[in-house]
Amino acid sequence: MIQFSSTHLIYLIEAARWTLLLSVIAFIGGGILGLILALGRVSQLKTLRLLSATYIQIIQGTPLLVVLFLAYFGLSILGLDIPPIAAAGLSLTLYTSAFLGEIWRGCILSVPKTQWEASNCIGLSRTQQYRYVILPQAMRIAIPPTVGFMVQIIKNTSITSIIGFVELARAGQIVNNSTFQPFITFIFVAIIYFAMCYPLSLASRHFERKLNVGK
């Protein structure tokens, strides 16, 4: 039987790079779409509010695994043969956008109403209100929950191993299949996940205290 060795550990660490890359893709894509959704949710246009809310409800009400299968197998049925990393990135982007959209909507709405009224009094347009008054304050409030949500993104990348994308969890399965030492293999997998997630949890609490948004 092959013993777990430093070679296997290095393989797991290298696979963790794909976990981080996938997390970055999901955060950037989901962040852009999430901001559009957040603005749509607080829009003065009822149609935009309805469309944004419907999208968020559908994605949040659907298991990420189903979204992943639809992105990978569903698009293949439609003739779009996409690689696992593209399907994984797309599904995680959709998932992330729905949650960040709601998080950021709450942050925008938490800006005091007097700020809206004051910016109205000085004659700012709606766009100028967002750019110069509302969004800078909302961003400050949004930093702690956004950093905290990044932990969820990293952990949820493990589900993409189902479609064969070799990130950290999938690499752990491969190592286990060759060594038949699941305990030691997944202990190291857990340690690597912890090393990636724990600093973000600390950062979230740090920003919450520093920005005084938890009170």
C-alpha cells in the first residue's frame, strides 16, 4: 500500500491554488452581478425590483449542486460543451451574486434616510447620490459581511469536485484512492481549508470592530 507522503501533501497544496482561483472568479463575477442586483433591488423602477428579486429568490431557493449540474450537464444538452472550470465558475458566480446582492442591498438601505434627503436638497441626481453619498457609506458597512461571505465561497468550491474539477476536495479524493488512508488525507485537506478560511474570519471580525458596524 502506498503511504501518504510529502508528495501527496504538495499535490494537495497545489490543488488548493485551483480552489483559490475558483473563489476569485466567483467573487469577481458574483460581485459585479451582485452589485447590479443590489441596485436593481433598491431601484425606483418596479420592474427592475421585481426582476432582481425573482432572480435572487430562484438562485437562493435552488441548491448549489443543482445549479452546478444545470451549468455543466444542462448546457451540454443544449450543445454548449463547456469545461468543468467554466461550469464551476459560472455556477459559483450565479450563487455568489444572489447572496452578495442581498447583502449589499441591506447595506445600501442601512444608510440613514437623512443622507438621501440631504443629497436631494443639494440637487444631486440619482446617479450622483449613489456615486458620491450612498455607495461610499454602504461600502464601509458592507466590508465585514462581504469578507465573511468569502469564507462560504471558498468552502462551497468543494462541491465542484462532483463534476470532476480537481480542486482541493477532489485532490483529497484522488490521494485517498491511491493511499487508502482517508483519515490522514482529509485531516490535511481540512487543515488547508482552515488555513485559507480562518484568516478571512479574523479579518471580518477585525473590520467589524474597526468600522464599528456590528453595533
